[in-house]
Amino acid sequence: MSPGTQMTLRIYTHLLRLYPRQFRETFIDEMQVVFAMALQDATKRGGFHVARILYRELVDLPVAVISQHIYERRKIVMRMVTYGIRQDIRFIRWGTRVFSLMITGFYLSINLINEQIDYEPTIPIIIQVLLSISMLIAWRWERLGGMLTMAGTPILLTSLLVDNFQRGSWIVPTILASSAVALPYLIIGWLFYSLRQHTDIARVRQADDLEKEDTPKRYKLYLMMGAVCLLIIILLILSVTMLVGSEIVVTPNVIQP
Amino acid sequence: MDDQRSDTEVHEQLPLTEATFFILLSLVGGKKHGYAIMKDVEGLSEGRILFSTGTLYPALKRMLDQGWIKRVEDEAEEETLRPRKAYTLSALGRRILSAETRRMDTLVTTAQALLGVTS
């Protein structure tokens, strides 16, 4: 190898240090070898070809270095965003689990109170117990538990309506109260199901998938969780209010005038 | 990971730049190291695309990150006995290349029909 070629290779090696560290660690050896091979081939063909190789490398270098730095930077940002989304999903998952326990505990305690006043378990109560079990299943198998809970909700609503109408309850309060009982199950079931979908998406999507914008989905998750929390709180307050209503004995399953 | 990309996600990667297309095309025949890719692309593009190391390797890195190509060990260099790195097309890369080829074929067919031009 001529002294000129060796000097050129040394300069080229120094210029490679301009690339980002991760890129250098992966490719620096290869790039040196490939440049040396290209230079060797060009030398055999003549000075014009050598000049062409050097010109191409020098002209492309600034753009390549800058664009690679930007690319690595965006990869880091996207990894942070994806990590942030996974943190959000984790937060929402635990929030959903806590809400499922609250719903289960709330209605279970009401049913226990009813037991103390000789209230017989009815079909709606049995369905509620089954839905509580499906929510517990969702702790481990989110998609299955979520689907079971969502599927059981219309059954619960129907059984509540039928049960209360059979006892001669008023129509509008019955519909409201039955919906207030059934809706939290539907929401929790849907949350569990959606969580599984979002988790799968976050897992499959690469952190450096720069074409996809994950930031809007992140705010969508926050919005979803916030709206659901508000709705559940309103429904719980509604149920409690109806329970302690002045001249009406209210249970989650029966509204008696 | 290749199998998890839907057709929609594959088509979202299109159209490819000419350089990317030719890199993927050059790997159809089997694994190649960087210099071989450079020479192959120059030949396939009839001299229109001339890679420098500064354009080739960032492109290879992006394709590696996207899972379109894989990096494999090649036989050792003769002088230094240092294992050489070669690149090979992944299943996803092959799907992307096929999708782009079909897309261009549709474009050409449509244009030929409208212009009344035959190949």
C-alpha cells in the first residue's frame, strides 16, 4: 500500500469519529475495510477513479454524519416515548384492577347486608358473582376476562330489569339503577380487553419505528382512563345515593317503592 | 417479528427510495458484504447509483433496525483473518421488496395503458 493510500486511510479513520458512538461501534471496522477495498480498486483503474471515490466520500460525509446523529437522537426519544407508554399501560392496568376490586367489594358488601335481612340470592346476584370472578380472571388473562365481563354485562342488565319488573318496581328508577349496577362491569371489562390490545401493540412496535407517532395514543390512554374513572365514580355515587335514599329501600338488585 | 407485520404495515413502508430498493434487490441472490453491495448496486442501476460508505452504511443501519435485512458472519478476510460481516435479506425485507415491485409494476402497466406504449 502506497504512503498516499495509507495517509488517506488514516484521515478517513479520523473522520469516522464524527459519527455517533453506537453507529461507530457497529460499523467502523467494516467501513474502513470497504473504503480500503474501494480505494484499492480505484487505484488500479487510475487517478481519476481515486479522485472520484474521495470526492464522493467527502461530499457525502457531512450529510451522512448529521443525519445519523439526528436518527440516533430520534431513536432515543422514541424509546423514551415507548417506555412512557408502557409505564402508562402499567399504571392503567393497576388502576383497572383496583377498580375491579372496588366494584366487587362494593356489591359484595351490599349483598351481605341483604343476606342479614333474609334476602334470598337471586339470579342477578349469581350473575354478579360470576362477573366478579371474570374480573379476577382478567387479572391474569386480560383479554379473556375482559371479554367474559363485557359479555356478561347485558345478561346482568337483563336479569336485573326482569327481576325488578317482576317485583313491580317503578320503570325509570329500575332502568337507572340497573344500568348503574351493570355499566361499571362493562367499563372494567372493556378496560381489561383494551389494555391487552395496547400492550400487544406496544410490544410489537419497535422503539425506532420512526414513521409511527405514539404520542397521540399516549394522551388517548390518559383521556380514556380519566373519563372512565369519572364515570365509575358517578355510578358508584348514584348507587350509594339510591341505597341510602330516604323512604326507599334500595339494593343493587331490587328497587321497591 | 417478521410474521407480526400485517400487509397494511408493509405497505406503509412504501414507496422505497431507489437506493433502498437496489440494496434489497442485490441481497435477493444471497448474502453479500458491504463492498459487494456497493458494486452490485452500481451494476444494477447501470451506474446511476454510486454509494459512498457514508451513504451505504447509514442505509444498511436503518434497514437492520427495521428488520428488513440481517447481519451475518461471513468467511474471514484473507489478509487479516478477521471475520467479515455480510448482510442477508430477511423475510420482512423480501415482503417489502415484493410489495414495492408489485406497486411499480402496477404503475408501469397503468402508465403504458394510458400512453398507448408497449414494453
